[in-house]
Amino acid sequence: MLEESSFRGRTSDYVFMFLFGGCLMSLIGFFVNLVFLGQAFTIMLVYVWSRRNPATRLSFFGMLHFRAPYLPWVLIGFSVMLGNAVLVDGIGVACGHVYYFLEDVFPTQEGGFKILNTPRFMKYLFDAQDDTTYEQLPPADQPGGLEWEAAADPPPNNDDDE
């Protein structure tokens, strides 16, 4: 849902978040000797979504009701119940928190500024470019040709023959 809400029309920022998270996870994964970080990446995306949608109410298997900021923690708890290692999910939460803090929290603080800026070449590659050479056709050359107002009015009734 991030791509439909927070990143609508900002594809380059979305790709930059993927690259930032992927690089940060790879760096952390190198030091803790983890190769597969797909679950961590998923948890990172869930964390960012949950922090940006704090009022959203969720239900886990229809039994546990909570708000969106608790979703990563519920998923970690479920992962522990299944016997999985918490380290991978923890890396995802940590990377998601770093991104969320640098993108959404720090710039709004007093003296804060935007640290994560999407490079221009990525904006050029991924975002829609405005066509500045477009000129609208004159009305006579535009498609259609049917005057809708005239077509909607019924023809006058000529009952003068009586």
C-alpha cells in the first residue's frame, strides 16, 4: 500500500527507499553473517507503512485487534511462536526505523533538515516527465464535432399545419 499512498507519483523516492533499505540490510547482514534478507526487507516495508498510517485498525486472524504501529511487533511475535529467529525481523525493523526517522521525523524537528534526498538521475529515470512541447489543438481541429447542447435539445414542434 505504500506505492498507492505515500509514494503515489513518486516512483523514484520509492525505488530510493528500496535501495537505501537494501544497502543498509546488506551491510548489517554482512556483519551478522546473514545471506537471505527477504524477510527483513518485507518487515522494513511493513514498519514504514505502519508508522505512516498510525490510525489504521488491523485484525490478526480475527482474534487480535490493534492499530497499525503495532503490526511489526505482532508479526515478530507470530514469528517467534513459529520458532523462527528474531534477528532477521529485528534487522528489518531497525532498517525501517532508520529510514522512517531520517525521512519523516528528523526533517520536522527544530533545526532538522532532509537527509535522504533522491538523486536527480533517479527522478529523471523513474518519475513521469512533463511534456513541455505539448500544445492543445484549436477547437476546430479537436476530435468530436458533435455539439452536445444542440443535440440534447429536441427539435421544435411544427404543428402549424392545422
